[in-house]
Amino acid sequence: MPHHETIPSDNLYGPGTFVDKEFLPAPQDATRIFEYIAKRTPGFTQEKALWDTVNFEGSEHSVIPGPIKAPLVAAALHAMCGVVAHEIVQDRDGTPAASQSVNVNTDHAAIWLGTVFVASIEGKDMSELTRTKQLSKLFERNFDGGFMSTPMRQRTTALYKTKTPGVWYQLHGSLDAPPVLRSLGIDPDYPAKNLEEAYEYIARRIEQWTADELEMHNVKNGFCGSICFTPRGWEETLMGKRLVSHPLVGYSRQNHAIPTPAVPFPKVDNDKRPLAGIKVVELVRIIAGPVIGSTLAALGADVIRVNCSRLTDLNVLMLTLNAGKRTIDIDLTKQEDKARLRELIQDADVFVQGFRPNAIARKGFGPNDLLEMAGNRGKGIVYVEENCYGPDGPYHERPGWQQIGDAASGSSYVMGRSLGYKDGTSVLPPLPISDMSTGLIGALGALLALRDRARHGGSYRATSSLVKADAIALEPEIGLYEPEVVEKSNQLFKWGHIGPEQFVIEILMVVMDGWKRVFPQYFAAGPNSLSTSFTGGPWGKMDILKPVLRLSDPDVTPRWLTAPVPNCYHEQGIQWL
């Protein structure tokens, strides 16, 4: 492991932060982070020979704004997926895992964090489609329900100064901003002429509340929101202390379930990918959950995404995160639709869900419901769930989105400090980092569980959370970049304005502009392109980002066989492949 030390940086990035004592180039640092996480992941192989199969490459410098090493954490997690994938292939085909190689480009891992905007349709990229307001025209159905149709609705989800000195708050409109605004005494129909006026109008009213008052108000009303903690501030909360007791990648055999025998991985003609023949039902929302399914689909799984018709979604995300999947519409308020979902799960190996634990259990699809089903059929199941705050604790059932994880963990506070703010001003980290990383963690948990089910039998539960996915990059063993490193990135990429008022997509577009200036080879056609093309899908010629993970055997390497599709695209009566 490369030598590495960090020192406290309370005066630099805030209480509870640690900065690198010396700079390590990104590929070397990714190797170190891989070994750090691998050592602390229960069930992950501790064989040095398998760790030595991992190779990182890429630019030496930081390639995103700010000091947080999220791309290197993501690169390490992708590599861990590769190691487990080779273990699965070894168990299935006899190919020694130690004879193979796992390859990850750290630049690719960074750009992967912006997957939802690394796509183009008929030659027009997402930034162009968004700026010219052509995106909504690509969809026959309106899934977003107009939740961002006015400046007031858009700026409901933003960071705001509170009455508490030095403390900001992440307000969140979820997918229905008006009730949130009304509960705070703010007129959701205020005729703001633009986003700036809307933000200022809301800000004047939010500043009349203390941070604790806002927190209690949202808890009482069941709304999303979070105080922007410092990293130490979060660690000192009861929820923070509870969450730190759980590993980043959490999965475990459910010993209370009905015993079931080992389930060998199937061999599928003409498909050597690790998860070929594995069936996955995905019942999820916006980004984190769909990333679990898209990762498993690239590894060969047959993934059916179920979208509940009573729920809304973001159009932009369907363009990339449904790659390799089939999607159907199911209404869980209808008994016949619930029966159809049970029918699909009956043959599934993995069930992925992204709803609050008790909410899904009340519908009859909680962990114990599916463990009973698996026991009765005589074949174990892997139950994967992602949420905001983790598998237990006082906030376990509290709703949350990416921005909530960023605020709670201290990431938004650290980002604000890195931009020069000294008054507690908090800013979202660039890219939907916690969402993407949480999905990758969930996929890794599923891989470990499937490997163990094939070896030992039984059913398994895997968990991942937004706050935990953020907090790992703030640990002293990971370290933050020094200001000099951050400034070099600023000068190279010439990042545009990033501020507390911005929504994640606005910041993502700033980052994409910088990447395209510095990394044109990654986005243009050619041998260095990171894109893969599809034709014949619902949007014609479409280019999306390739899977990050590259394995030594091209036949085993992750890839999607079908183009992304909108939600609810297929007939409900589809069957497993």
C-alpha cells in the first residue's frame, strides 16, 4: 500500500476534517483506498493475490471541483466489483481469479459519477438538450409531474442560511414542493420572474427559522431536509454514532430464514458475463437504486425495473440508468398488480428496493416477506435496500435524497469551505456523488451475497446508504486534497460558478463543461472514447457512458446488450429471459 498520512484540517475545511500530508497521484491513491476499503469490508476476499490483480490508471490530478476524493472511492468500489466478478467466474467456470486482471481508469470513474449527463441522442448531448429545453419532448409520458415547472419549485431544493449563526440548512421539495413551502409559511405560487428572485424570496423567510426549528418542523411533517453539519458535528449525533458501527458495504446471511441449498451460477450459451442468467427485480426511485440494477445488468443479469404508477420520476435519468433493463408499470394499490410483482419475484434471485423500510413492508414486500417466499420455493434470495441514513437508528425511516446525505455527512459544509466561505455557507458537492456511490455499494453487496449463496446457500440482505457513501470520503484514512491541489484543478478545468442556490443538475453541467474542455478525447468518437453506441432503441442512435470496470477477458467484461428505455416501456406480462 502506498505510504500516506493525513493531518487535521479543522481551520481549513472545518471541524472533523483531515487533509493529505503529501499528494499522491490519483492511480496510486486509488490503490491505497481500494486496500483500505477492502480490508474493512466483511466477506470481501483478503487474498493478496486477488488484490494484486487490480490496476488503476488515469490522470494524476483531481478532476472534480473541491477537495473530496469521491472519484477515487468510486474507482476502488468498481475494482472490488471486478474482484468478486472474477471469483464468481472461477466458481462457475474454473478460471482462476488470480490469473485475471481488473482494470479501472480513475478519470472514467469520475465521469461515471456524472453518468446521467454523459449521453447523446442523434448527436445532441444532454447539456445541449437541457439548455435548449428539448429534453421533455423525448418522452410520451410526463413522469416528472411538473415538480420543477416554476422558479419557486426549483429553488425549494437548495441550501439556505438559518437564524442559527454559522449554520445552513438543506431544504428539499422532494417531488412535490408546494406542501413544503406552505408548511413554512411561504407562498408556492409567488410569481418569481427567475431563479434568482425565487431563491432570494425563499431565503428571506428561511432565515427566520433556527436550524433546529427547521429540523423539527420537517421531522414532524414527514418532509425531507437536513442541517448542514460539519463532519465532526455529524459524527457526534446519535445517528452518526449509530451509522459508524456499520461497514460501508453491508451484507449478511439471514440466519433466521428457512434454510435453502446452494444455488450454483447458471451457464448461459453465448454469454460469459459473471451474472448471466441471474434475475433481478428492481423497485426503486431516482438514481441510487437504478444504479444498482444497471451495474448488475452490465455484469449480465436480466433486470426488470418496476415503476409504481403512483410515483413520479425524473425524465433525464431514464436516458442512461435503464440501460440493459426492461421496464414495466405496476400500481401497488391494486391487488392484481401486487400479485404480478410477487409472480416476478417468485423466480428472482435479487430484489432491489429503494423505499423506506416500513413503507415497503406494509405493501407486503419487506425483507421477511421475501425471505418467507424464498424459503417456500426452496431457493434463497438476495434482498438489497438503499436508503438515506442506514439500516437502523433514530433516522432509519426518515426520507432523504442525495442532497440530504450531502448535508448530513458534512460534505456540503466541506465543499463550501473549499470555495472560500467561512460563515458556514454550504454548497452541494459536484455531481450526484452519494447517489451514484450508494448504488455501486448496493451492487457490490449483491455480488458478494450472490457469490456466498452459490457457495453456502441461504438468503442474504445487503444495505447501502447515502450518508455512509458520503462519509467514507471524509474519513481521516482517505484524506482531503490540499488547497493547492484543488486550485490546480480549478485552473486546469476552469470550473464555472458553483453556489448554494444551485440544483445538482446545474452543478453537473458546470462540471461537464470543464471535462469537455480538458478531456475531449473521452467524449468524441475514437479509440479513447468512453461512450458506447446503441441504435434501434426508442430514441434512435444513442451514446451513453461505458461501464467503468474492464476485465482481462472481453467476454466477461461488463457491457449492456440493449439500449436504455423509458420507465414503463414494456408490457406488464413480460417473462424472464
